[in-house]
Amino acid sequence: MRTGIAMSNPRLAFLFVAPALAFLAAVLGWPLVQAIILSFQNVGVIGTAGSWVGFDNHVSVLGGLGFWNAFGRSAIWVVGNAAVQTALALGVALILNQKFPGVRIARTWIILTWIVPTVVVVIIWRWLLSTSGGMVNPLLIQAGVIDRPVGFFATREGSMASLIMINSWRWFPFTALMMLAGLTRIPSDLYEAARIDGASAIKRFTRITWPLLQPTLLVLGIVGTLLSFNVFDVIWLLTAGGPSQATQTLPVLIYETAFKGYRLSEAATVSVLTSLLLMGFALLATRAMTASEDAR
Amino acid sequence: MKTRLIAFAGFASLLMAGTAYSEPVNITFWHMEQPPHRVQRMQELLDEFNKAHPDIMVKQEPQSWGEVYAKAPAAFAAGTGPDLLFGIPDFTTVIKGIDAVVPVDDLAKEMESKHGFVPATIAPYQYDGHTWAIPAYNMAISMWYRNSEFKAAGIEVPKTWSEWKAAAEKLSVDGKYGVGLPANKQLYTDQTVYALMVNSGAQDIYNEDGSISFDKPETVSAFETYGALQKLSPPDSTSWTWGEAEACFASATCGTILQFSVINTYETQAEADPADLGVAPVPHADDMTESGTISYSNAIMLTTKDEAKQAAAKTFLAWLLEPANYGRFLTMEPGLFLPVTNDGAEAESFWSDPVVTKYKSQVETMIANSKNGKLFGFTTGKVFPSIGAISGQNVIAESLQKMVVDGDSAADAVKYGQQKMSEIAGK
């Protein structure tokens, strides 16, 4: 049931949100409109004039392999990040949800990797994984995992996997804190009752924690997917989409097309199509979330 | 009469005051020399110039190479572009393509007669009947090594590809790599691959009519040799940029590398023993007799249509190339930036720098190598606009990755490059 100002005085409510809407229209809506207009033109270098070409760019992008290959890599990137980050974050959140000395400090320090600037993250990992003085290769050799230094960004598969690990290392604390917030909302008496009934730790997790964490996971799934999908900086700085385009996700493709290939309209077309895909995903996910809430 | 005189005197004094306090011509100068010590040296030079020319005020705004390709065209489109802009040849074609650069024919002629340009440094900026930028400094790839390592392995400085490969194999012992060659899809790889292409006679990537001539036996031969040497490189060299190669050399993990200069890294992070640091021309194909290399002449474009600003900017550029000032400009990064003028190459202000003095023989070799420098897309006297996109998309490096990462043959990788370049040239 809706109550309050939104129902009693919709105009006043609209006035309150109008500045935010105007701001969003200016910083998001206007560039999007410009991108849509550009996608129907043939502009090359930014700042030059172009002529109207209708749907030529859309047909060319959708008919070519470049867009779909990059979309496939973006899908691998998103799923990989979701899996690794969820696993890491859930484990850490469960630990931080316990009571032990120093838990408050641990909860604060966990966000350290998240607040480190991207360029610092990239420099740290470049150095750690380097074969010329990096620490990871010697450690793996000493542990007997490998017998000679390996290039973590040398192969197609290794490159994507390394990027996913680095990006997950950076972002999992954020996910962990969100999960921790979700965990703290689960009433403790449920666990007490389960204990009295003799439920094991695994049972308590599968029957109480996991189901009651679903709303949080769903929100994180939507937000995390959108955030991951749009990650550009880490990928560009570490591999620039290589080797051999193995990590060229859609944001990297858009940047390369616009600012390396000087095909601004083509890049705008990929951007518009990507936006449509993401909007479609957000719409479906929001509906699924609403349906899930209604079901409860 | 008295009133008129007073009025005239008052008007005259107002005019004089106006003249005395008139605003200087402001020049905004974008360059991509971001490291703090380079910015500081540039500021010292600008302060000196501005003091000596009170009617001109040159202000620097450092940019990054990573952003300027997108930022400069956007700034010109928005009317907020600089008046002077640093550039390399392919970037100049982009700025020329949006009609933001002004020819500097007269100034180039004047500077040529006064200082004498090294031909390889100005040639990439002379096409379509004009000179589009004034060369500022040169950079050329050389082969770097340690004399002590060569001596210990019983190796002579390699002059041919076969000798280089044999040397690299000998140096690849005890966890060390005989050579460090990048295979990243990045400009550094474009440069090192092209350094080999020049040495097999594959320097022209365009035909006279603008069609692509990348796919030829000489290019395939360069790719084959590069691939063989790359196998002796560290496994992470597929993600290398210039810094990683220098680090590999500084840590003595790599026996030989191709680099513009390692002097700064060697001086600050390695042995700093000038007697042990070796530099030589890039080895050439076995059937060639002379070494060449890739050279990047960095130049300054005039990017203002305002005549007063053009005159002020030209005054600044002429001042900068004066030998007394030019050496200090070059030594903002000692041992990396090479002179583009004949009198600059002899300037006391250049050779008196402590680092240049310490590594004098190395710098002399670098300068000698730079005179045989070439740049892809700028070798035939004709420049085609597609070179900006070919260079920007690192097509040479991408083609190499087809061989190094995907396992294609050299011939197939070169064929891919030909196709990709032709696509770009056709768009």
C-alpha cells in the first residue's frame, strides 16, 4: 500500500525528484541521444562532420563477427566475475558475520582493495605477475605448481582468467559487505531454533542462510552484472583487449573503434546496441526480482 | 587651448598606460611529456622565454599519449584546443584530417637554413605541398646489451639476424632470456616489428597509389625472424610495453632488447656502469648490408588560426631551437631525446648534461642510428590518411599476435595484416 507524499501530492513529489531527473537527463540522457544520432551517421574522427546513413551502421555491426565475438567475451567476463566474486564474497561475509576479536577492524580493512585506485591495482598486479622480478612465478615454482615462469597474459585463456581474478580481487570486498548487510538482517532466533532442533551447520546454511540471502544476491546479481559488463579500465590497462583480441569485451571494442580506428559512428552504434542489451537485461532482472518478492 | 592640451595629455597618458599594461599574447602548449622532471624542465624553459618576451605568455598543459588521440580532436571541435600541440607523424595526419593544423612552411624553411634539420626527422611532416610541424626531438630504436655478458658468452655484437639469433640462444641460460621482444597489441610492438621490417627491405607499407603493400616476402621474412627470437623472450612479453622491456634489461633477465633508450633505467635501477652498457644498430637480414631502424620524430604543430598567436608561437619555436636553449630541452630526458638539427647535435647545452656526458659514446651511437630511421606510412614521400587508423589500431602488432599467440604461420599473419590494412584504407 502506497502512503505519504507521493500519493497525497504527486506534483510536490515530482518537484522533489525533478532536480535529480534533470541532472540525469543532462549527464546521461543527452549523451545517449547524441550517441543514437551518431549511430545513424558516418562520422569518423571526433569533431568532423558526417552524413546520414540510416541503418547502415546497425546492419554492418550486427552482421559482422566483431560485435558478437566481443559480446561473447563480455558474457564470459560477467559470468566469470560473478562466480569468483560471489564465492569469495560469501566466504568472507560468513566469516565476518561471526563474533571474534578484531572483527570490526577486519570489516574495515576488507575494503582496502576496493578503495585502491585502478591504476595502482594494475601496477601491483603487473609487477606481481611479471616474469622479471615478479613474486608469483617464483612462489609457484617453489611450491612445485609450475617448473618454469609462465606468462599470465600470454595465452587467450590465461589472459581472461587472470583478468577475472584481478578484477574479482578488487571488487569482492564490496560484494562481501553487501552480503554481510544481508546476513545481519537474518534473525538470530532462526539459527537458535535450528540449533535446538539439532540442525547441522551445513543444514543451517542451506535452509536458513542461503534462502534468506536470495534477495540480496538478486540485487547484487543485477548491479554486479551491469557494473562488471561496463568495466573498461582494468582490462585496457592490463591487456588492452589482447592477446589477439582474447579480452576484447564490448567496452574495449567501443573504445578501440572510436579512438583507435577513428570510426565514431560505428562505435556509437555498438554503444547503442550494448545499451539496449543492458536495458533489456535490467528490465528482465527487475521483473524477476519483483515476481520473487510477490511470491514471498 | 589649455583645456585641449590637458585633454590631449590625458588621452595620451591613457593610451600609454594601455600599452604598458596590454595583455600578452597567450599561447597554450599541449605536450605529452608528463613525468614531473620533464614538466619541470619545460617550465624552466617557458619561464625563461616568457621573461625574455614580455608580450608573449606560453603556458604548458601536459597531456598523456593515451588520451590525446581522443582529447585533442574533441577539444578542437569544442573550440578549446591548444595553440601548439606535440605530435608524432601519424597523429599529425589525424589533426590535419580535422583541419586543425596550420602549415609552417616559412618557419621550417627558416629553421632549415639556420640550424639544418636531420632529413629523416622532417620528412614525415612534409607532404601535400606543405610542412605540417616543426620537428622537436627524435627517438630511434637501437639494440641494447651488456658488454660483460657478451664477453662471458664469447659473443661478438650481432650484425645480422642469424648472428643475433645465435647470440640470443647462447645468452638463454640459467633462467635468463637471450632477447626481450614484445608481442603485445600495442605501439611498442609495432615499433620493434617495424625495426625488423626496415632491416629486410619491407619498410614501405603503401604503394604509390595508396594501396597496401604489406604482404611481401620481405615482411614474411621479418615476421619469421621475429617469431623465432620471440620464442627466446620472457613468456609475459605478450603484454609488454616499453617499461617491462626496460625492467627486464635492468634486472639482467634479458640479454638484448630493442628500445629507444635504456640509459635512464640503467643509470637509476641497474649497474650505472657506462663501460658495460652496449648499444648497436638493430641487426639486419642476412642478405642485407646495412642496418636501419624505426625512428619517431616528435614535432610541434601550430594549431591556431589567430594570426597574432601564430606569430607568437613561431617566435617561441624559433627560440626553442636555438642551440643554447635546445640542448636543455632535449635533456629534459637525458639519453632519450635526440637532436633533430645539425647544430643541436653539437650544442654545448646538450653535451654538457651530466648523464649525456657519462654515456657519451652510447648517445653518439643512438644519434648515428637515428639517421637511418624510417617510419611506417611515411617512407614513400606520399602520406595517406589511413595511416592514422592503421597505427592507432596497431595492425602490425595485431598481425604479429596472429603468429605468436594464435600459432598462424608468418605468411598467414602477414596476409591477415594486409587484409586488415586494406580494409582500413578502404573505409
